[in-house]
Amino acid sequence: MTPFFRVTPLVAALTLSVPLWASSNTAFADAADAAPRQPQIEQIVAEISPQRIESYVRKLVSFGTRHTLADSSSETTGIGAARRWIKGELDRCAADSGGRLQVTLDSFTQPVSPRVPVPTELVNVVATLPGTQAQSRDRLYVVSSHYDSRASDALDAKSFAPGANDDASGTAAVMEMACVMARHQFDATLVFMTVPGEEQGLYGAAHWAEQARQKNLNVAGMFTNDIIGSSRSDDGKVDKSQVRLFAEGLPPLREMPDHLRTLIATGGENDSPSRQLARHVKEIGERYVAPFKVTVIQRRDRYLRGGDHMAFLERGYAALRFTEPNEDFNHQHQDVRKVGALQYGDLPEFVDFDYIAQVARVNAAALSSLALAPAAPQKVQIRTAKLDNNTELVWQANGEPDLAGYRIVWRETTAAQWQGASMVGNVTHVTLDHMSKDNYFFGVQAVDKQGNVSVASYPTPLR
């Protein structure tokens, strides 16, 4: 039997019956391909330049070392020279944008810690592009990288530590995105951030995330780009076709808050805010950067490693990590040296600048989509008051003036990505006939008049 849904509009008490798209990955992919493509996003993606990215990476490498504890007074070497150059480049792009991009230094003193032997000044370089819609500008999307580097010894602040891939690649991508996207306008606010202290303990990102939490900022999503520079693995295999996107499910907390208990009780372990964000990035990234693939890894990060997104996850924000598909550990956290025919060290010769540009394009497309779209619907609930084979969803109306309506998405309980979707109009109540709430996972997305779609919101039970 073909499933139908009934919707209750916001004003009229009209009941409609409309066929749903079939529940299959192909059906959802076809529908996504048919969705309106935004000329602004296509233009941004087209403007990302591998040549500029290469120039940024090589300039960062030229500072010799960007170790967090390195000299900060020199104008030519060390972490201080690197951050002043980054700020100068972003200032130039801010001027080109007519002053819309706002560049600041976020300075603080990091106390003594296992990898910081003396109190040390750390400085985040933060470029903010304020949103232009009053109802959306307080909603923030953050994209980050770390500009510090290291050699084999985590406390070695003097040796040559080029950090071309880890993480000049991510820093170049963030700078390129900031400069390209600053020439465009978005409803919500974008924050482009390069931070130090990652190799010492995620300190730069943790400081900014903690300040955001204390100020109760609405950080609706965060990406970090860390080690996105190589398409070649340690066995020589080249893969330019995909990027890994790490997305945490349930956080490893000692105490389980009520909203996580609800996720577990309803089988929604795969529907955390970060997983929902990852689904959105995959859909949008693959739409605008085809045939490049976004491979969602359902883990917080790799074994034995970590990135700046973790500082945001630990403070309750949805956050993701972009990383190349196959790493070569001879070119990470290694003194630059040659042993026989094997070259060690994180040098530019092992970086694929065209590949970085592809990852930057995925980031830019996803960020643009998120910042143009309405906020994810709030207070989404699924009625469970009676035994039947239908699904009834209710939610709170969005407040954006350009809202067109809502989209319902769903998938079978064994599927990782959405398999079906349908627009339901500007309503806050829908009943899906002959689709059992026991057999599918559902989400509700807000859609604006240009077709920009929000991240999906997972429904909680309503008795």
C-alpha cells in the first residue's frame, strides 16, 4: 500500500492526502538531486582556488616551526610571525569584502599543563561574517583549523616543524573559505577560526568554545579541518575521491542527561545532533562537489588521536572533523629527516593542493547551505498516545520571515542515511498514514522560499 500523510496547516483546518516518496536511498538521492541548486553556493564552490591554497600552505611552512611554545616575537619565524601573517591576510580579505568580515585576535594565557611547562600566551585568529537576517544572525556556524605544528617531541619548540598537512592544509582551507565567502551575504553568522595549542591539548579551541558556552552563544554547528592535505596513503594508494567526516553519536559522559536517555530509549543513538549535522553535510557536499564523496565515520575521532571539534563536543555543541581518507604517519608528528630512501616529515611535497580545494569546497557548500537555511525546527515530538500503524509529528513554528514550510525525512531503523522525504507545507502537525512509528526514524527540517533546508530535528515521544 502506498503511504500517505495528512497535514494540519497553521491557520486553516484543512486535511490533505499526498503520496510520499518511496523509502529507498535511490529515491532520496534523486529527490536531493532535483532540489533547487543555489547559484550563490555554486559560485562560492567555483571560486575556491587550489593555487591560493598552495600559496597559503607554503607561506605557513616558511615560518620554520609554528610550535605553540616557539618564539612569538620574531617577524619571520615561529608561531607569532605565523599568526600575524594569518591576521594580515584575513584583514586584506576583510577590506576586499567592504568591511563585512570582522577579524579579531582572541588572546589568553594558558596555565601550566603536561605539554605547557610555563604559562604561555595563546592567540586565536577569528574572522566573523555576521548574518544579515535579524531572526538568524545569533545562530553561529564555526569552521576551524589549528595553525600550530610540532616535530617528534611534543615539547620541541625549536626544530623545523613544517606542518604542511598537519595543519597548514586545514588553515589554508579556512583562510580560503573566509576570503571567498566574505564577498557574500548569509542569514546566519559564520565564524572562521585558526587556533594554536591543538598539539598541546586543544587549548585554543577549548578556550573559544568555553567562552561561547559561558556566553550561551547559539553555536548550531562546528567543523574542524585537520589533516586534509594528502590523497596518498603510506602504501602509495592514491584516493582523491572522498574525505572522511567523523561524527560522534552518544558522548561518553559519566552522568546521562535526560535528552540522551530519550535518544537511547527510542533507539536514536544514531540521531545525535552531530550525526544529523553530518547527514546534512553529506547531502549538500555531494550535491555541489560531485562526484566527490563525503564518507561519514560514526566515531568521535581516530584511535589515539583527537581534534579541536572535541572541545566543542565536550561543551554540548554539534561538531564534526574532516580528515583525509588514508593517512601516512611518516609525514605527521615526525622530525624532518631521511632514513635510507624514506623521507620523514610533514613537508609540502607530500601535499595535494587540488585535494585540499575539494575538501574546502565541501566545507563551503555545507556552511553556505546552513547559514542560508532556517534554523532546525524546535520541540519536534512524535505522538505515542495510542497503538496504531501511523506516525503523528508535531513541532514548534519557526520565526524566519522567508520560511516556506517543512520537510519530513525518514529512514528504516537499520539505515544510516535518510531514504525518503517529502515537503508538507507551512504546518506544525502531520500524520503519516500507514507508516508505523515503530518501523522508521523520522526528522523534521525547515525550508525557506529559495529551497534552503535546515538540519533535521529528531522527534521525542509525546504521550
